[in-house]
Amino acid sequence: MRQYETTFVIDTHLADEAIEKTIEKYSSFITSNSGTILSIDRWGKRRLAYEIKKKQYGYYVCVRFEAEGTFIEKLAREFKLDSSVLRYLTILVPKTLLQQEAKEKAKKERQAAEKEKEAESEAESEA
């Protein structure tokens, strides 16, 4: 299983419920095809750099997930068939980025542990 990141733009002329339904549709599509969703970032409504299908605004969503390589073709086909999706892009997350994120996570955990130890030592010195 590899990590992928897909970003897609949804038509903002849809109702809020329809936008949420579209996001849920793709998250369930990923999980139903033996994928694992790691995070869903809703970037919200933004102005497009250029008009797409005579639309100036789009609702951006970024999903990071783990899946097999053959699944990406199925996901691309699903995006193409959906008229509410204006654009999409799916990329393989580079190993260097994954390593960097792991280092940052370990650093944050160390800092949290150090703060916890400092708080405990202050509590002991006050008592």
C-alpha cells in the first residue's frame, strides 16, 4: 500500500448538503475499495485561477489515503463521470515527504514529553 493525495474541486453552485454528500461519496469510495483514509482537508470555497465550465469559484478538498496502485485508475474514472467535480489531481506522496513528516512528528512528541517532565518537576518543587 502506498500513500496518495488527491485534491478535487467541487462546483460551488451546489447546495452545502450536496457538497458534503460529494465528499462523503469519495471517502466511502476509497474505503470500500480497500483504501484507508488518513486525512480529509476541506480548504473551502476559493476563486479559481481561470474559469472552468464557466465557473469562477470552486470548493477545494484534499484527501490523503493509502491504497493499491491499481485503485487510482478507478478513482480517476469516478471523478471523470461526476459532473459536480470540476477538476481533480491525484499524486503519489514522495518518500522524502513521508520521512520528513515522521521526523516532525517525533520532534513534536519529544517536545510534548519534555514539557510534561518540566510540569511534573515544577509540581514536585512546589510541594
